[in-house]
Amino acid sequence: MKHYLYCLGILALTATGLAASASQGKVIYTKSCLPCHISAKGMAYSKSAKTWKDLLLFKEGSSNALGQIHLDVNDAQTSWDYFLSDLYKKESKHLKDFLQKYSSDQGKHNSCY
């Protein structure tokens, strides 16, 4: 019985680590996006939840649309390393959750980035 509870506890901890989190997304946005998008504190609210989902959807062997937008703009050169990194792939699920939670069609606005 102890072994079963131990395994269940490990599984629960692992599952929560894999789930997307809007609060983690907020931290990522503040750290990685806000330095360049300082005048766009309402960035999440600028698009619908579906649009954010589509922009942050990864396709096999390529970056997602949000990453590609940044990679196509010379003014965003300081962010290229981030958008090409494994860290971005790992963090994007949290970023997507945050941006969708505060999107224009969700009726929420988080101006306290």
C-alpha cells in the first residue's frame, strides 16, 4: 500500500510539472517579452484565445508562428536566440496559457505585468 501511495505521489508531481500554467506564463512574459514590448502591457488582450493558440502551435521540425514572426523581423534580432532555443519550446506552453487566459475574448485583463 505504501508503494502504491508513493507512486501515486510521484505521478501527481510529474503531471503538475507538465501542465501549462498561466502564472508561469506571466513570469516568462515579464522576463522574455516585456523588455521589448514595454509599451504593449495589454499584449495578451490584443488577440483572441484561438489566435494565441494558433500562433503558439508548434509544427513538426519548425518554430511556431509567434517565433517565426520574431525571426522574420530584423528589429527583433535580440530575441532570435531565445526563439531558436529549446527553452522557448519548453516555456511556450505556459506563455500560451497566459496569453489565452487574458485574451480579448476571455473578458479578463491583467495590466499588472
